[in-house]
Amino acid sequence: MSQLEIKNLHVAIGEKEIVKGLSLVIGGGEVHAVMGPNGTGKSTLAKAIAGHPDYTITGGDVLLDGHSVLAMEPDERARSGLFLAFQYPSEIPGVSIANFLRAAQQARMAEGEELDASAYYKRLYSKMDLLKIDRKFTSRSVNDGFSGGEKKRCEILQMAMLEPKFALMDETDSGLDIDALRIVAEGVNTLRGPGLGVLLITHYQRLLNYIVPDFVHVMWDGRIVKSGDKDLALELEAKGYDWVKKELVTA
Ligand code: ADP
Ligand code: MG
């Protein structure tokens, strides 16, 4: 079974420390939700784990199956099984989804090895069928003029094709109406299983009605300050984040 271990992680942007000693262990197949108010460092956490160059790790470690990923380039991290679904996916006009995914797949293969086109399309279409995505979708340019829901579907399709061990999903629900939210949740639930661990970052409890997490963590000022099961998310929804803050002050 795979494991992603975040160990006393500290992350800075420039001089400013944003993540301040965060620890979390995600077992293979587990879904962990990280909730917290805006500006608390949730996106910073996800981007730092994925290897974004603007985020400096100043302490701690991130271990994938016992091996530190910190010395790896982002593409090596991806090849070893990490996937980041962006809060705000980039638009790539002129590059079709089919070609983009093909290039991503090719990039994961050993040098000199060539991706078999017919096998690739067969796999792509089977994943699209699984996720109930229309075939026409893949001829469109990546995220170009996409609605919020279409962008998120594109992220989920990438995830399905790359088959990561762990997916970091950063506010996959942001900007989505309820129908789009259901589609995204259905996609994640379809891919969910012993081979895929998920770190699901969300500001609102709403998404967790559709993707029921195994664990819920509250992030506050760069740290996890409270952990529990799915009921913790409901408690947060009812009482707001101030309740956690008050508890922290009195603790
Ligand atoms: P969250 O995702 O929880 O809303 P973020 O990780 O996006 O929080 O941001 C945490 C803090 O880091 C905020 O104060 C934000 O302004 C700051 N921050 C995030 N990204 C950058 C950046 N690229 N440059 C400078 N400051 C940033
Ligand atoms: Mg964020």
C-alpha cells in the first residue's frame, strides 16, 4: 500500500513563512479533506508538494512511499505518482486535450520509447467512457474558453489518464454550480479506490456531501489544528471557522 507522508513541513514564499510545520499521513486509497479559511496556506501546501518553483521548503519533508520527493523536479514527482489538480487551471490555446494528454503520457515513458497511438486512443476513450465525457471534448484546446465545470472535468480526465498514486485536488469545487460539482464528485468517486489516495482541499463543506472523506483536517495559519472524520466538516459548516479559532485561543 502506498503512503504519502508530510512531515513537519515549512514552506515560504519569498521571506514569508506560509506553511508552519504541517504534518499529515495519507494512506493509499484514503481521502483526506483539508479545510480552512482563505489565506491559510492550503494552495501553498499543494503547490509546494507538487514542486512549484515559487515555493521554498524551509523545513520538514514530503515522503512518497518512504522516499523524499523534495530533491525531485516537478515532472519527476509526477512520474513517481503525484498529481496536482489546480484551483485555477491554465488555458493552452492551440493544443487539443488529446494531444496534450498524449504528450503527458509520452513524457512519462523512458527515452527512446514511443507511445503506441492506437493503444493510447483506446485508453483515452475508455477513460472518457468511464467518466461519461463526450468524445468531442478532446478535440478542444486545453481549457480554452471552458466553463468552470469543463476545466475541472479536464483536470479529472488528466488524473484518470495519469493514474497517480496520490492526487492533490485544490478547491476543485471553486466556482462550480451544483450540477458541475456533482459531475466532478462523480468523477472522483469513480476513480476512487485502493490505488488512489486523495488530498482534497476545500473551503466549503458542500463538496464533502458528494465526496465523503475518510478524514477531515482543519488548517489554520499554516498548520493542521484539528482532525476528525466527516462529521468535523459538518460541525465546521454549522459553527464556522471562528469556533476553531476560539478553541485554539482557550486551549
Ligand atoms: P489558501 O489557499 O488557503 O487560500 P494560499 O496558500 O493561497 O492560501 O495563500 C497563503 C498566503 O500566501 C496568503 O497570505 C497569500 O497572499 C500568500 N501567497 C500565496 N501565493 C503567493 C505568491 N505567489 N506570492 C506571494 N504571496 C502569496
Ligand atoms: Mg487556495
